[in-house]
Amino acid sequence: MESDGTPLRPGRPKPWNDPRVRAVVFQIIAALTVAWVGWTLFQNTISNMESRGISTGFGFLNSTAGFGIIMSLIEYDETMTYGRTFLVGLANTVLVSGLGILLATVVGFVMGVARLSSNWLVRKVALAYIEIFRNIPLLLQIFFWYFAVLGTLPGPRQAVNVGDVAFLSNRGIVLPKPIFEPGAWLIGAGLAAGLVVTFFMARWARRRQAATGEIFPVLPIGTVLILGLPLLGYLIQGGPVSWDIPALGGFNFRGGITAIPELGALLLALTLYTASFIAEIVRSGIESVSKGQTEAALALGLPPRRVLRLIIIPQAMRVIIPPLTSQYLNLTKNSSLAVAIGYPDLVNVFMGTTLNQTGQAVEIVAMTMAVYLSISLFISLLMNLYNRAVALKER
Amino acid sequence: MKKTIMTVGLATAGLVALGGQAQAATLDDVRDAGQLRCGVSTGLPGFSQPDSDGNWTGIDVDTCRAVAAAVLGDAEAVEFVPLTAAERFTALQSGEIDMLSRNTTWTTTRDASLGLNFTGTNYYDGQGFLIDEALGIDSAEQLDGAAVCVQAGTTTELNLADYFRANDMEFEAVVVDSSEASAQAFDNNRCDVLTSDTSQLAALRTQLSDPDGAVILPEVISKEPLGPVVRQGDDEWFNVVKWVLFGQINAEEYGISSANVDEMLESDNPNVARILGTEGNMGEILGLDDDFMVDVLTQIGNYGEMFERNVGPNTPIGLSRGVNELWTEGGILYAPPFR
Ligand SMILES: N[C@@H](CCC(=O)N[C@@H](CS)C(=O)NCC(=O)O)C(=O)O
């Protein structure tokens, strides 16, 4: 080919030949098509249902529910609306998933580290735990805790009495309920102050250690602050808290707060099941950090505990976070197995009873799916942010 | 992101499944299929229960079979679809079953907003309470503070809340999803009281580990007319299901039973003749054969036979006719005339 000396520089192609423009156009077309198909299907469904005399729309959310729910974190009674039952179910789902994620993470990390312990017994116990809980279907585990363990506790009249203030029976655990009087705000303020100060103190200590190598005892001082400041608030206000102590009356305990056995069984099962997977994730994360790192750290004179905390875990986190996120999502979705034992989560209260009393399947199923989707996306978002923070920074 | 789209896709698929069904002529569909798909309970003695070989019995089951006999000439041509209380209406709306016969209470909401029609009442019931005898309670008004086992998605759940509120009492609702689960929860002492329709309390009691240790309280706190249900908007099918049951009740009133159908075919009582199709064209105008009631009566029998066989005094359920007696016998069963 002939060259006249000027370098060959392709001119800007016509828009319909430009791959970038084409990609964008095709994506827009695809998105519009999907939206159009979705909208048509939805419209079609609604008009079909109307022509068959099935009520549609979200008006039902304002009608009176008229049924009782055994446990609610927010105020609820049967004179409230279906909209309220949605919130009651949602709060119960968030509660069991949130607690489950917290506990499963703790148990999972402990077991994952134990699995690699140099102590034979510890290692084998962790191995046995993982193999047992990972390999039994979750539903079976829920039934096990509910029927075989909590179900065999004595009835309320023969309840296990803990110091005359708390009672354990097959109706759950009843604990004294704190009643906050007007001055109690100072306790909350103390707690908040304790947390904030500790947070900034930890940051400052980390920076100082990086700069000077000096170690600051964050843990003991933080603990004192977080516990001490609320206590100070309590004392200043002259004890603005009284206790509603449960007592046996009629059929059951009255007063106090009750943690129902359905919650206990579901939480135990979700925690132990998910933790067994997390343990494996943690183990593989730790094993992915090259041995040389440990050896180098030990050679520098770091004690083994610090090696784990400062060298290995931070590097392992990069491998751990993505699969850990899926476990959190699994746990949240698995919490809908609540319906099997009657824990009043969203699926049970809303997609079960509310759906059946109103018959508005399409709206209710759509709302329920939207909730699970949002919770899942929210967890993914948080974990992605965290992942970005711990990801390997190329320097 | 892929996941998001998948989820949305699945959601829409679900909507279409429900919405895409054309307004069907159920009678033709049943004839084409050669089989009636009938929704029943997951197991409730006397009403609808399968034995170990999968043979269903019960008054609700016979109600289905009677329709199959009328339409297909064969009471055995039924596919029973077991449904929990919470599943039943969606199953009917979506066309998974042709009719529902599952101790279902006729209420305004269900009749008017679910796109369904109740065709009649095959058992007049009311809600009651079952309690451990040892607690020494003899009236429902002493139940303040009790934990009550109740099945999800039922009118029972609503009446329970109404009753306790009206009497200014508190309760804790232990909600389960099948009657087997409520019996189990009651047995395990998870609840102090079990509530359901009284006919079902009698049946549930037989499933407890110690049936004699439980008593049924005297109060009946609601009206529960139980009957078959069909989809709204298919009047031909609605009429068929409605008139098969009316036919069985009328047959009892005029003394026609499975034992004497053949003799009755000779009867010159015009009421009897119209029921059996030897006079008039009742079957034809319903879209059936004129002698459709002959098939129903020979294979299933009249209402009284259906009652005695499944829930009557000589069965383990042991219910007396009570209000379910014919109007001529002091009850409230009253079917419009065949003419
Ligand atoms: N008649 C009421 C209650 C019906 C109902 O589901 N009763 C329970 C009694 S505990 C039942 O039949 N369970 C049988 C099953 O779970 O399939 C209604 O229509 O809502």
C-alpha cells in the first residue's frame, strides 16, 4: 500500500458504524422493549382481573386487618390496617435477618479460625460442626430446634425460673421490660456520646500507631466509655428506669417482654446453618494468604494473635467478602422459611394471612418481592462499599 | 444486575399466568378433560381426607363427586387437589381447579372481591373452642390472656380477634398453616386453646394424643356457612354446581335415595319426575343430560346420605343433623324447587 508519509489515522466513523454509539442505542432499545413488555403484561393482568371481578389496586392497604399477630416490634392491634400488617411483617423479617447475620458472622469467623487451629481437638470440633450443619437441610434444622428442643420445654406454669425475673417455657423467654421515664434520654445520649468518642479515638489511635508505632489501649478505654457514659446519665437523673417484671397470671405470663420460641428456633437454625458456610469461606480466605506472610510477620517478632489480626485477616478479607455477601443474602431469603413454624415474618403475615384475607395476590406478591429485592440490593451495596474499602490498593 | 432482571422476569411471568387465562367455559373444559379438578383440604376427617391408598372421603369430597357424576356420569372421574386455607382462592382464580369444595365459609369479601361465586351451603357451621379439660375452664369468656392456635388465612382468624375484642380480653394468636399443625401445636402445649369451626373441632379432637382430655366449650361465636365455590363470570358452570347440590337436597325432601332411585323412576309425583328427568327438561336447560340426577343419586345419594356417611352420628366425627336438617324437619336446609 502506498503511503504519503502522514500516519494512518482512522476518521470518526459514521454514527451507525460506531460500535460505541451502536452499543448505547441497542441497550436503550432493549431497555425500552423490556419496560414496554412489562408494562403491557401488567396492564393486561389488571384488566383481566377486573373483568373477572377480582379487586385490584392498593386500596386494601387502608382497610382494617382484623386479625391478631403474635409478635410485633411496632405498635399493632387488629383494628389497624393491612398497610400496618405489612410493616409488622417487614420489621420482623428485618429483625431475624439482622440478628442472624450478626450472629452467623461471629460464629462463622470463630469456627473458620478454629478449623485451622494448631490444637487437634479444636480443629476437629470445628470440622464436625461445619460438616453437620452444612449438610442438613435448613428446614429440618428449623423443625429440630422448634419441635425437638424448644418444644420440649415445660409449660408456663412449670417454667424455668431465673431469679424470679425471667422465665423460660415452651411459650418462649419472658424478660423484665425496662420502662423509661422522662429523664431517661440522658442514658441514650451517654451511649451515643460513648460510641462517637470511641469511634474517633480508634481512628486517632490507628493514625498515631501508623506514624509512631505507639499502641493506644482502645479496647479497654472504649468499653469503659460505652458502658460508663450511659451509667453516668442514669445516675445523674437519679435512676429514671423502672422494670416491668413478668408474673404468672391466668394462662400465661403477663408483663415483661417475650421472645417467642418461633423466633428462637428460626434464629438458631439460620445462624448455625449459615455460620457453617461462613466458616468454610473464612478458612479458604485465610488459606489464600501465602505462608510467607505469616513467616515474615513472626520473624519481625509479632505475637501470633497479632499476626492473625493485623496481617492475615485483612488480606483474607479480600477473598472472604464476595462469598460472604452471598451468604448474607441467602440468610435473608431463607428467613422466609419462618412460615413453616409460624414466625410472623413478611411472607407469613403479608403474603400469607393478608393475601388470603384480601385475595389481592398480584399486588401483595409484587410488594413482597420488591421488599426482598430491596433488602438484598441494600446488603449488596453495603458489602460492595466495604469491599472497595478493603480491596487491594495498588501503590 | 442479571439477578434483578431475572427476578423481574419471573415476577411478570407469574402475573401473566394469572391474567392470561381466557374466560373459560368450565363445563366444556371438564367434558373435554373427562375429569373434574376439585380443590379440597389437605386432610380433615369427615370433610375431605385421603386414606393411605389416596382414596378421598368426606362430605366435601362427595360434593365434588356428585358434580362429576352429573357432568361426566362417573363419580370417580375427579382429580382431588389438596389445598391449605391460604392457597385455595388463588388456585381457583388461576384456573388450577374447576371448583373448590373445602369447608369454605361464604362471606361478603370472598363473594364480592375475589372474583368468585359461592354456589350454596353443604354444611352450616359455627366457630368454637377446644381446650384442655385439666385447665378447668367451662366458658369462652374465661379465656383472657390465652394463647390460641388458629389456622392462617381463615375466617376463624378474624372471628377470634373480633370475639376477644368484643369481650375486652387479650389473646396471643399462634398461627399455623394446616389443621394437622394446629393439632400438633395444641398437643405440644404451644397454645392453651384451639379454635376452628366446631365440626372440625370434633374431627381435630380425634387426632390428639389424648382426645378425652380435651373439651369443646359451649360457645359458638360465628356463623360459618360452608359450601362449594366457582369462578365468577361463568354462569353456566355456576348453575351446574349450584343445582347438583339443590338436587340432592330436594331428593332427600322427596324421599329419593340411592336405594330407591330405580323405583322412583316410575313415580308419578311430578316433583320426583322432574328431579329424575322423566318429566320436563331440567337437565337440558342446565347444559346436562335430563337424567343427570339419576347418576348423582345412584352413585352418591341424596344430601342426607352424604351427611350420614361422612359426619353423621355413626361416624367417628359423630355430628347430629342440627340446623343441617331439612326445613321440613326443623332445620334450615331449603332448596329452591326443581321446575
Ligand atoms: N371455614 C373457615 C375455616 C376453614 C379451614 O381452613 N379450617 C381448617 C380447620 S383447622 C381446615 O380445614 N384445615 C384443613 C387443612 O389444613 O387442609 C374458612 O373458610 O375460612
